[in-house]
Amino acid sequence: MTTITRRQALAATAAMPASAWAGRGFAAAEMKGPAMPRFNRFTLGGFEVTTLLAGTAPREEPQSIFGMNVSEEEFAAVSADNFLPTDVAQFFFTPTVVNTGSELILFDTGLNAAATSEVMGAAGYTPDQVDTVVLTHMHGDHIGGLRADSGETFANARYVTGAAEHNHWSGAGNEGFDTNVAPLNDRMTFLEDGGSVASGVTAMAAFGHTPGHMTYMLESDGQQLLVAADFANHYVWSLGYPDWEVLFDMDKAAAAATRRRILGMLAADKVPFIGYHMPFPGMGFVETRGDGFRYVPASYQMMLG
């Protein structure tokens, strides 16, 4: 009797032609296309924090957006060092839900109501559960989800934003603001730097990207996390090189100074942050690197609490 080893059996199977498998009912698996998680949830002390992927889209010619004040050669070299293509960038749009235990707070509303409501549903929430909507600033990808064709998206919510931000856009003649935000003015609370949204949620001025752009520090049971919005819009081309000019920054010098201040604080205190446009799930840490900084994506650190 001839004994066939497992290795010999596997080799014989591998040598069978594809036609032999086809006759046995095997078929090629369907290509599914790229995919990523739609939400990410973790605890921060007594808070529960959920980031929502409300949209993602490619943008061609990224140096027309980032590093506008550096040479094409420098931009290409930095990109190559970080394994990034120079012909296209991927943008992410990431509202954040914070459940404090007594209040459900939504930071920013995405590009449109349909997409934000859908991903909220995937995460287990409905828009009518939101108690407070915080608008970090008034760019369209942050206020676009406030209204749908059927009317107001967050029917039971109060609204909070920075006073300087609201004052600027009130006189700017901006269609998005006038349509989505202005009708909510009678339910809006206006904060200055250091103002409180709720217990453990504090406004921090981060002007430059827009005239009154705000970040928000979360603090619970001795743990901190910064909801950082758009103070840095790319993990390399903005965060890594804070002096590089960004197309969407309305005051580029002030935005660069804000980046250096906030990144320095995050690095020194080892505080994690959520960036609205960081690669999803949008959360990471900052460390110093030469004259700039380096983004360190969070892995399982926040799952240990």
C-alpha cells in the first residue's frame, strides 16, 4: 500500500487545472470593492464617544489645497517619504457623537442630512435623540446636515457655536449659513473661548481656519480628548508641516500659529484628538518631529477604558 503524505496531497490539489475545479461547482468570488467601517465607538471615562464616517471623497491635485507655499519638489519629497501619491488625496468627513450619560451631543453635521442620518442609524442613534448640536465652524461640510428637504434634521436639539464665528457669517451673505444656520438662531447658544457646552465639554478657540473656529476639550474621570475639527486638515500635509498653507484656511498666518499652538499642547500633554478630516476613524496622537509634528493613529488605546 502506498502512503500519501499531507504535503503530497496538497501539492496534487494545487496542480489541478482551473477547469477541473469549475466542473466541481466552484466559482470565483465576487469582487466587493473598497470598504471601511462606518462608525467607531469607545469610552472616555464616563463618556461614550462615537465617530461617524459621513462621507469620503478623492480630491485631485492635492498641492492646489495643501502646501501652497512650498515648491513642487518639496511637496513631492515629503509625500514620497510618507508613501503618499501627489496626484490625488482622499478626504474624510467625520462628525462625532458624545454621550455624556445625561446628554447626547453631536459635533458637526456632515455634508448633508441623508448621509449623516444614515450613518447615525448604523451606529444606533436617530436624529431626534440628539440633545445638542455643536457647530465648530460654518463651512458647508460641517453645517450641511442641519436641514433636509423635509425640514430641520435635529428637531429636539439646542444649538451651540462660537460667538465670533456666528458674528462673521451673519454678515457674510453666505447661502449655506443663511439657509441652514440662520433659521436656528433663536435656539442657538454662543460661546467664547473657555465656554462650557455641558459638564466636561469646554470650548477652545482655534481661530484661523475660519474667523471663529473652535475646538472642544472633553474631560471625564481624569481622561481628556480634543474634538479638533479642522485646525489641521491632513495628517501629513497640514499636521506634519504646520506652516504649509492650506487653501481652505481663511487667515493662513493665524491658522499656522493655531496649528503650532494646539499641536504643541497635544504632543506635550499626550492628549488624543479627533480630526474631522483625519483618516477614519479620525483619532490619533501627536508627537514632535524636528520642526514639525507626526500623527500617530490610535489603535486599541481607547478600547482599554
